[in-house]
Amino acid sequence: MRRAATLIVALALAGCDAPPKNVLQGYVESDSVIVSAPQGGWVTELNVRRGQTVREGDILFSLDADAQTADRGRALAAAAQAESQAANLGKGRRTEELAAIQATISEAEAQAAFAIEELARQQALLAKGFTTRRAVQSAQASANVAKARVANARAQLATAKLGGRSDERAAADAAIASAKAVLAQADYALSQRQVRARVSGIVDDVMREQGEFAPANGAVVQILPPGALKVKFFVPE
């Protein structure tokens, strides 16, 4: 921000009644740095006063951070959930689930054993002429179905002992990366509630006090960096 003030410098005065001679008119110009709040909020702490010297990195003022703290908490929980889901994909089913599948296998094996015995009985009866070929074919179909159920149950058990598929793991990794990005954004928003000096200099003005509301991009502190003040004179030939 640039501001100017009229300055009259008397290099010599001839007397009280006589008009001054050798007088140069000019003005003071300053290139000051205005520090504003990136987002609106209540000023909870003011760390500087007018005339104070500050260095780059010093905390100038702080804004209320309840909303930003809550956002960070949600982002942290989401990141933890994404990591937990990814870790769960790397494991097999739980012991109880594996036991249930094993019970299904045992039941299928028992049914298959009965179907095979029935098939053998029907084949023996057919050889003696006490049954029909159709009955044997029906028993054969039942045995085949029972064997297929056993194979299917065993395949389910093998799959349950494995971790997630590659595409599921890739999706889980992407969810983790997204959650961490949101968390990083929340961390940055929270850090911006403490506004620090980006330049060294002297605090020229404080526009808002503790307890006042600073709107987004609203000026709070004005700093004069070294060499910011310049005096310009109009010198006649």
C-alpha cells in the first residue's frame, strides 16, 4: 500500500517576519505491506502493537479456529478409516466366517457321499433288472450336482483365505491418497488461523483489535519494511 504526506522542509529561515528562503516542498511516500486474514474470523489474539519491530515468521494475530479444528478431526477420521479398510483387504475372512464356510463344505460332502451311494445302489439294481435306466440317470445327475456343490464350497473357502483382489487394493490405495489430501488441506486451513509476517519491518498500524471480526481479506496489520519510507522534494532549477 502506498501513501503520501506533504512535507515542508526549511533549510534556512531568514527571520520571523520575512518570508522563508531556500524552502523545498515535497512529500513522504511509503510502500507498506498490508496483512489481511485469508478467511474471515474473530480476532482471538493480537500479538503486535504500533511501532513494534517484527521479523519474518513472527505471529501477528490469531483467528478463532473451531470450525477448522472440526474439519481436521473429520478428515483425520476419514483417513484412518480408509487405511483400516485397506488393511482389512489384505487379510482373509474372519475365523467365524471361515468356520461357516467349512460347515457348508461338510454338509455338501455328506450329501455327495449319499448321492454316490444311491447311484451305486441304482446301478446294482439295474444290473439285476430291479430298476430302470432312467432311475440310474437321475441318481447320476444327483451325484454330479452334489460333487459340484462340494467343489464350489471348497473354492469359496480358498477365496476367503485370500486378501482383496488387485483392483480392490488399488481402489483402497486411491481412497487413502484422497483422504490424506483432504487431511493436508484441513491442516493448512487450520494453520492459516495464525497469521504470520511474510516480511520484516515495523508495525505501522493495527486496524483491528482483539475481539473484532476480520472479514476475508480484511486488513488487520500494516507493516513498513526496511527502506519503505521515501522522501521526495520538488527542487527548482
